[in-house]
Amino acid sequence: MIDQKSKIYIAGHKGLVGSAILRRLKSLGYKNLIIKDKSNLNLLDQNKVFNFLKKNKPNFIFIAAAKVGGILANNRYKADFIYQNLTIQNNLIHGAFLNNIKNLIFLGSSCVYPKFCKQPIKEKYLLEGELEKTNDAYAIAKIAGIKMCESYNLQYGTNFRCIMPTNTFGPNDNYDSMNSHFFPALIKKVHDLKIGKTKNLVLWGDGSAKREVIYVDDLADACIFFMKKKTKETIINIGTGKDYSIKRYAEIISKILIPEKKFKIKFDKTKPNGTPRKVLDVSLATNYGWKSKTKLEEAIQLTYKNFKLNR
């Protein structure tokens, strides 16, 4: 039983998701939290990870540490994405098993599902078709993590669960226009319009690709909800169940951040569209009693406030 006295290790506590999990745990009164900077614990070093887990013996682990990036970064640095993610998750999952740590949540990604998947995407659609080529290295690493959790559960009776979030955004995101995910990149582009750095809003591809997004604090809430909830399933989709086109998201963000400004939306068709549509079936999470709470407009405002504070 995990409670406020339990020792909880958050791997990747400075990233988008890990920092949100840390904030949420603190707000709920959890005090026995373990965090380590990269300088103090290199998650790519197996011996250091195993020794760290042996010494600290947490009751629960959140694996939010990963090498992440947008569509261009995923396509350009495939070797880095597959090697680093496989190594980090292997070290933590196997290290947990070796030290009799039976409870963890592995953060996956909706990109593990096939490119032309039936919509909305159910957990059972995993491996039913070809992956999107631009991020297949990252997706394969994440799929390996899922299968590792499933295998250890079957063979050793562990309680390793995999949370599959949709596109996530919020405080501590990466806003680099070339290497970030699409949503923070849109916020940065609209901000550049606002301050007069650019005159038009340029979207990658033709803007037709449809995506679902979730505010990171809602994802953190889901992670802690399922930390405390017993489930028979290993994989659980987390999202809102609603999607819009990239072009529509650009219009929504612009209306909130620059309602009076006139500009044109242009398309850079030399850049990829990615998967045509990606919206998760979140009925499993809903049936367990979890649902996202933050409205899109509020989430954009909160994210932009954090963005400006960190400029």
C-alpha cells in the first residue's frame, strides 16, 4: 500500500512530466520523495542505477526520465533516441526487479501506436500496424519498455504499469522551435508574433494533422491516481478524448494570446505532417474513475504565464 509515508523516487524530476509529478506529490503531503540530478546519478550508467536503487530501496518509482523531442529531432537523432531511452528504462525496470521494488509507473507515449490506427486508439491496438517513420526509433524504445513491464509482471508478479499519455504540455516544457513538440512550438511561434519578432505564423506540413493534447498537471494527477489504484491492465491511456487539427490549435492559441493582432497562417510543406490523426480512447481510465479536469483555454494561459516567467 502506497501512502504519504512511502518512499517514492521520481526519475526525471526536472522534466515536463517529472516536475509535475513532484509538484503534485508535494501538494498532497508526500514528504519521503527521492530526486537526483543528472550530475549525481547518470541513468545511462547501469552500475550506478543498480547501486542507487539498492541503497535507497524506494517503495515506488515513476519513470519519467527519457530523451524526448519533436518530429524533426526524432527523425534526425534516431540513434540517440533509441539508445538512451532503451538504456534508461532497462536500467530502472530491471534494477527495480533486482531490488524487490514491485511497484512502478513507466511513462510511455501515444506514438507507440500505429500510424494509421483506428480512432479513437484503444490500448489493445498496440503493434497492430506500421509505426510513423519519423519517430519510430523513439516509439520502438517505448514499446520495449511496455513489453518489459508486461513480461516482468507475468514472470515475476511485479506491479509495473505503463501510462500512455497523449501530447503533453505545460510548465517546464521545451519551446525550441526546431526540437520541441508541436504544442509548445506553437506557443513560442505565437509569442514571437506578439512581440513583433515575426509577421506570419508558419506551421509545419499543411496543418491538417489532428492531435489530442493534455495539460501536464492533469497527467501528473493521473499518475498519482493510478499509483494508488490497483488495476489488472498494464497499459492505460491518459488523455482528454478530444482532438483538433494543428491549424485549429494555432487559431485557438492566437485568439487567447494575441486577440487583436492580424496575421496570416502559412504552411511549410517541406516539413512532415506526421501521423494523420491521433486521439486516445480513454474509457479504461474513465472506468477506473479518472478524468482530466483542466480546460484547454485555461491550460494555455497557465502555460504561457510560466513561459514568460522563464524567458
